[in-house]
Amino acid sequence: MAQTVTECLAAGTDSVTLIDQVKAGTHDVTGMTQAEINEMVQRNVDHLSTILLYAPVDGDDDTPDIAGAAGSKKTTHVAAVTTGNAYIAAN
């Protein structure tokens, strides 16, 4: 059974949380170098970016259309990608 847009976006919630916590300084990064932190943030940005591109290729494809979904459904995910990229650029 195919996943819904909501289910796919829910799969990215942990990435949104991690990125937001790293930026806020509340994610435990004890023992990590800045390069390692940036790599961790990049992996999560990449994960969210992939999810946000999901779209069916034709009428028979049951891939959820996240790319075409209303912005309000994916606002936090798009914001987390922007936040993550800005964090990496600044650090």
C-alpha cells in the first residue's frame, strides 16, 4: 500500500527536529567536531530534500505527490532545509 503525503512528511519529522535543535544549541553534540555536526545536519537536509521531491511520474505511479502538495503541509520541512543549509554555511 502506498504511503500518503502526510505519512511521508511524518517520516521527516525527526530530521526537522534535529536540525532545529542543532541550530538552537539544544541537541547533544558532545564529543563531535564542527565538521561532524555539519555532516550530520547535511544528512538530514538531504533526507528532507529527497522527501520534498517525491512526485508520481505518471497516472499509474502511486508515489505521493509531495512536490505538488500545498505548501502548508510541508512548511516546517522546507524551513528546516533552509535552516540546515544556513547553519552549515555559517559553521
